[in-house]
Amino acid sequence: MPEPLIIIGSGPGGWTAAIYAARAALNPLVFEGALSEANRLSSTLPMGQLNLTTDVENFPGFPAGNVEGFLETAIAPDRRTMLPPRAGESIAGPELMELIRQQAVNFGTRVITEDIVDVDFGVHPFKLVASDGSTHEALSVIVATGAKANYLGLPSEEKYKNRGVSACAICDGALPRFRNRPLAVIGGGDAAVEEADYLSKFASTVYLVHRRDQLRASKIMAKRAMDNPKIKILWHRTLEEVLGNDKDGVTGARLASTVGEPELKLDCSGVFLGIGHTPNTAFLKGKIELTPKGYVKWTTPFRTHTSVEGVFAAGDVADDYYRQAVTAAGTGCMAALDAERWLAAGG
């Protein structure tokens, strides 16, 4: 028998879809991703990008406070032991993801810790192939595989992730470690300028590091950077190494020159990568309509429908604009409701 609904992905969008689908008696099956070395290296392990962050201060319902007791009672013991030690009063990314996952499981969501590596949306029920070689059929599918932030691949960058290295200013910019301190943003497109502009609300100075002598950002965004007194643009520079120590995290950056000038050592408390995101849609190419940037295309305004009837998309896999945990969760809810109504109509 085919599954009524299979959800691919396990970030805020996927688990929220599972919560709503389970409460609607759709008995959803979630493929949360494989615990593989390849996924670790590509930052696509289960639980999404939020699982790679530290403090989460902007998800509704989790003000700073002593949440230790709640975590002890809310999360299954075998999952609780996998969480890192608490480091602050705010809810941490891994803790929040475990709570959302546990909520979905409590309502009866079934979970398989494998990737979906291939799909056939040309037949119905849809056919899906998992990374362990198993095949599955589904009457409806929600794609919630997210998008990963692009990094340069420097060893020092990896070493200081979540300790001063970030790819999301809106997520992390207001954290105490960054307030009233100099910060660096790497990149020259709209994404980088948006990061720099946002960070200027909190930082003492924002250094925008760009390899060329002209920003790739749109003219209006470039003007915004030029006019912001807190943003200082460093032309013809690339990030060579993130500097720091075990106690303080990031303390600076070593910048190379693209025009033969001496290297520059920059004192800063944070390095933000503003070089874009890559949606996790490689397994969908040729199977469903994607945008020019590779994101799943929503085909109906204010709905999560895709180009294939019965296939829906939630979270950052279809959203290249907001990319927030709360918006991903919102579209997860929408996708579950869309799937439920599509199935009820005889899909």
C-alpha cells in the first residue's frame, strides 16, 4: 500500500508539516536524512541548518530563561543525551529542533534516517528511492530539504562556525558576542550588502570584504552600502583565514589581496559569509520545475503547490528570500494543509 504522505527533509518546515499531517490522521512518514560523512561535510545532516546554530532568540515562544527542566521532560531520554551541554539561557538550535521533532513523533509521525536520492513523479502513486536502496510509494509528497549556506571551505572557517563565523546575520547578528564590535562580511552581491546593512544596527563597524573594485549588488543596494557610515568596504580582498582562539572564538581575519598588495590582518569579532545559498534539490532536477537558482518553484500564489500535482514544497527549499526558521515552519503548516485538502479532494 502506498503511503498517504511522505515528507522529505527534517528542518523546521519538514517537522511542522509532520505535526499538522499527523494530527490530521495522515500517518506521515518522514525521511529525515542519513547520518553519513557526505552529509556532514556538506552540512546536510538531519535536522536542518537550525541544528548547526547556537542561541535562537527569534523563534516565537522561547524567551531566554532556564529551559533545562522543560528539555528533560519534553524530549525522549535517548535523544536528550545527544544534545550538547547548555551554554546559555536562550534555546539552542539543536534543542529547538529536537523539541519540534519530538512533537511530531508524539503525534505518530514515523521516521526513517535515510536520504531520498531519486524520485519518479511521472507516475502515481509516486515512487521514491532511499539511500539504503529501498523503494517507497506515496500518494502525496512534501519536499522540505532546505538549502545550505555557501562557505569558502577554509579549515579555519569550519573551526569557528557558531563561534563567530556565521552565514545568517538576521539569525545571529544581535547576539551579545557581536554587539558593538567590529564585524566582517565576505561578498559583494545583494546578499552580502543585506547582511552588512543589517549588522550595522549592532556592530561598531562592518567591513564588507570584496574581491573586486565594484560591488555585484544592484545599484540601489550598492548605494545603501556606500551611504552607511558604519560600513567600510575593503576592495580587492579575499578571506584567507579566520583568526581566533578557543576562549574567545573569532578575533580577526587575514585578508589576501587580489592586486598584489600586502596581506591585511583585520581585527573583528565575527565573520559573516554573504555568498549565497544552495538549495538541496539535486535529486529533483528534471523531475519538478525549479527556479533559475535551483529552488523548487511554487506554482500557485499563497500556496505550496509545485509543478507536479500532489507534490508540495515547504521551507528554504522553495524560499530564497526569507530563509528563517519561523517562515519555514509556517510553510510546513501550509504544505500539510495543502496535501490534506488535495488528498481529500481525491488526489
